Amino acid sequence: MKKLLLLGLIICFGFGLILAVGCAKKAATVDEAIQNSQTLKTVQEKANYLIQQAQAFYNSKEFQQAIQTAQYVLSNLDANSQSAKDLIEKAKTQLQAAAQNVAGDVSNKLFGK
């Protein structure tokens, strides 16, 4: 009976932690995301939270903020974070594509295409 009660408490604690970290709303800025992460206890919790924030910035097409947030993770929390590295590459690809689209639009306007 005690084992079952202990298992139930562990499961409830786990779900509470997931809800607290996993369902956090997107921060308005990179600085706000970093500041919010400081309330978490472990380096891994901080890194996970900031990766989620970087993904939220990416999903909102705020690619520069996604890059800055992921770079913070690599520089300050987890230099080997593959998630952070992947997000940086994806966001850079999107920024390059946007720059190419703008350059194409300018070229078309200048040369009347």
C-alpha cells in the first residue's frame, strides 16, 4: 500500500513539473525568457525551458529571437545541446530564405520583371 501511495505521489509531482515547465507561455523577449528560466532549480530545467521558448519564437516566425535564445543555452547552460543547435540552423535557414525573397522582390521592382 505504501509503495502504491509513493508511486502516486511521484506521478503527481512529475505531471506538475511537466505542466509548470511544458505549458509555460511564450515570453515576450529573449531577456524575459532568460529571466524566467532563472526561477528553475536545475541547469537541465533551465535549458529545457529555454529550448521551448526558442521553439515558440521560431513558431512565431521570430527567428532572430529563436537564435539568440538557443545561443544562450549553448553558451551558458549546455554547450552540447543538439536541440539548440538544430533550432539555430532551422532559424538561420528561414532568415536566409526571407532575405533571398526580399532581394528577389527588389530585383523585380528595379528591373521591371
